[in-house]
Amino acid sequence: MSKKGNPHGLTDLQIKFCQEFVKDLNATRAYLRAGYKVNSSDAAGANAARLLANDRIQAYLGEIANLSEFSIIAEVVKIAFTKITDVIEYDGTNLKIKPSREWSSHAKSAVRSITVTETEVKGKRTVVTQITMHDKLAALEKLMRKFKLYPKEVPLLDAVQLLLTEGVATSEQALIISEGIRQIEDSLRTLPPGMKTFES
């Protein structure tokens, strides 16, 4: 736990937390994986949030992963707007995984894992490849939180224009954002009065 031996002024646990955080950008899991002892995941989340607010930790994260605000938003956009057809071809009968060299940078960021399983029954060998994508809805929610795109808080067209101006989204992606947010807003309006949907 000593702060000696590193130029960042962080404890060993804090450094470990940062290294774990850059793996999946999940602060709660990073806090637990780093070795902090807490009684609940809620406590882990609250403590992790305090760590992320620390200027020295922010500086160290910036060093090890280029975690500027813009770069994080750009990665979330890649996950939110990558289509399954960016990595898989489907002709109505057969599925075929595209060669990874043909994947765009968006597709590469959006793929969470690739699992290859081999089985052999009576001399017949079968290979099954499973591709898991990152959660698009979670990525969209993060963008909505960042740009305050919840109903009536920010004019939709202004928010989309901001994404375009900052170079975070292309024109095609901006159109998808608009349609997606309209669908979410419609869903929110149908919720029972008083139901809490998102953090304030």
C-alpha cells in the first residue's frame, strides 16, 4: 500500500485499480479485482467513483490508456453503432464470419470475445465459433447520459449536431442516434408515473 517506488503518488491498490479499470471500464468490478475489501457491490461502486474523481488517478489513467474524455466517448460510439453484419455475413441460409482483416476499427472495438469450441463424435470433427458483442444498449445509455439526451432536457437535433461537430459520429450514425433516442423516449413516456428509470 506504500506510495514509494512510483512517480504517481498512488498506493499499490490504487495502481492495481487503474490497471483493472482499463480492461473493461467497469469501475465496480475493477475495485473488487484490485483487492479492495467491501461488504457489498454498492459500496464498491461508491468507493470506485471516489477513486475515479482523484486527480492523480485520472492522470495515471490518462498515461496508461489515453483515457481522455473524447477517446472514451469515441470508444462507446464504436460499440453503440457497430452492426452484427460488420463481422458476420448472412445470405438467408448460412452464416459466415468475415476475416478479421476486413473488420473496421468500430467492429474490432465492439467485439467482446471470440470463443472457438472443437468437438469430435465418431471421428467427425466439428468446430463452433461464437462471437459476443459488447452491449449496444448500455453504450447508448452512456452516450445519452453524457449528452443529456433524456426527454426534454436537451433538444435532440442540438445534441446530434454536437456529435457531428465533435467528429464523434458520422452522418449515418447521427441518424441512427436520432431514431434510437426517439424510440427510447417513447418507451419512457409509457412508464407508470413516479417510476425511477435512470440515475439523476
